[in-house]
Amino acid sequence: MSLKGLTPFNTLFYIKTVMLSQLNKDIDYCTRVLGCNAEQTDELIQAAEVLTVNAEYFCEEFIVAPDGENAMKYQREDFIDLDAFNSFHGIYFEEVE
């Protein structure tokens, strides 16, 4: 939907609708995918809002596992595979001893 030709009232309504839609997506992601309770969901969404990103992006990019845990268990299987990315773009690393 284009904002062109919208009145100030319609524009405000559109922006509120988009924001509420994203908030619902964030709550759904936090509760269904991550299993967060209400307090954890609120904290996670607030942290994501500080960076002006959605909750899923925040988790995929910034969540770090506690000591002794594998952080990859929090990542989606279909999220970027660095080995595949590097291979596709011809990026190779050599270890120097």
C-alpha cells in the first residue's frame, strides 16, 4: 500500500495498523517459538525496539548463549550458513600458524 494520496488521519491509521501487526508478530514469535512468558516477551520486545528491529531479527542476530550452551540451538535452520555464503562468494580463509 502506498502512502501517496492518504490524508493525515488515514496515514496515522496505516502506521498504527502496521505497528500493531508487527507487535502481534513479535508476541507470537516470543511465545510460540521461543517459549517466553509475558515478562520475558516484554523485555525482549523492548530490547528489539531500542535497536529499531523486530524481535525475530533481534534474536537471530544478537542472542548469545550462556556459558556452556551452544548458541546455535537458538538459530533457525534456514538462517544464513556462513560456509555456504563464503563458498558462494569465493571467500576463503587460511589459518596462519
